[in-house]
Amino acid sequence: MTVTATDTEDFLTATLHHGNLQVDTDDPNPRPMIAVLDAKPGLADAFRERIVELIRAVRQEPGCVTFTGYEARDIPGRFYLYEVYADSAAFATHLKTDHVHAFISAIPDLSTSGPGSIFQLDEIPIPGASATWSTQYSADTGVSPEAVWATLRDERTGAAAAGGNTYVIHGPFAVGTELSVTPAGSDEALTSTIVELTDGRAYADRTEFNGLLLTDRHELTPIEGGGTRVTHQLIIGGPAAQTVGPNLGPQISEDYPDVMRELIAAAAKR
């Protein structure tokens, strides 16, 4: 089923309504887009101010993965808006917001752009290239691998606090068991599955989210002379991993240093 922008809001028909602005409700994948907008002569500054207002508002939308504005260096007044929404539902919600209404209504006065100025993008697959995006954070501690592992196990099984996240395990602590994970500050639980478990050395769980596969992995490496190197890794997989990863990944992993400090501090108390 395809619902055009006309079906979602009539306000788009007079300005940016065209075939590219559509919501494919059967497509769960992230939705990258780009808009190319030209200011009317003498109105570049006014249009730029409107764009800045729009960017600030859209970045607050829960379904916005990224929204970045650019201006052509050699063509003042030509603006490019690169935007990625988590899925079709997030894009449909975006179209209904007051800030989008306000921006679209201002375009006829400020811009020469019209139908065809916004395009939905598909990432070009590169044969042999990695289909994942990843980042990691490591820290060394004098705490033994056994103590760090026991603390990590207790966190993932719900027996101990886990950096503000809440875990509920639905079965044994083993590969294939599902976990309910409620992130800090959220009321909505996600379902994760344990995909790697080497006792005392490595643990990973994987979560499906809007067509992406998010793998959260810990590896413990003994340090010669005593202690542990703890590595916390995020791996994003899926068709849009290379597009979404550079923006979504840092948002997810920005608290890794704090989470690591809490894990090591708890292990040191064992």
C-alpha cells in the first residue's frame, strides 16, 4: 500500500507535492532523502533563517535520524537538506508537524523551488564492501576478568542495575535467549537476543530496530600482570547501515564511557 503526501496532508499539494514525496507503508527501512531548494533573488538570508528554524525543530522529532542543511559554496542561496527518518511512519509523522506546515507555507514567498525538489534516496550497494557500521570504546582496569564478567552477567540477567537500562531475561543465560531491554529514560521495552556468549570472555546481544540489526558486544581481555581490558562495541547491520550508522551510531554509543565506568566500579566492589 502506498499513501502519497496528498493523502496525508493537503497543504503539500500547492508546493512540494510530487511522486517522490510518498510513504510506502510496507517498507520498514530508514528513509534517506535530499531536498534541493533555491532562494528567490535577494531572499537568501531570509530563507536561510527559515531553514535553520526547520532544522532545529526536525532534529527534535523522535523519528529523525539526521537532518543537516548545506549551502552551495559557489551558488549562494542554493540549499541542500539531507534528512533521514527512521522509517515510513516517522516520515509520515514528520509531514504532519506544525514546523513542516510553517516551512512549506513560506516556500512560495522565499524560494523558486517546486515539485521535484525533494528526492527519496536508495544507497548504492558496493560489492565486497562491509554491510555494517561499527564503533567501540575500550578501557583498562586492575579488576579481574572474572569479576567484570560476573558483573556483566548480573546486569544482563536483571540481577543488578545496568547504567540506567533495565534488563529482563526470558530463559537461561545462553545464546538464543531473549531479553527485554528498557533503555534509560524510556517506557518502551525492546526485544534483544543473545547471539554470542563465551564464558568469561565475550557477550553480545542483537536488537532489530526499524530494519537495522543493532549488536551490543562486550569483550574481556586479560592484561599481562593482572587486570582486564574491556571493549564495548556497537555494530549496526542491515541494508541502510552505511547510510544511517554514522548518525545513529554516535547517538547510541555516546554514553559508552559512562557505562564502562559504572561496570568497572561495580565489578571492583565484588
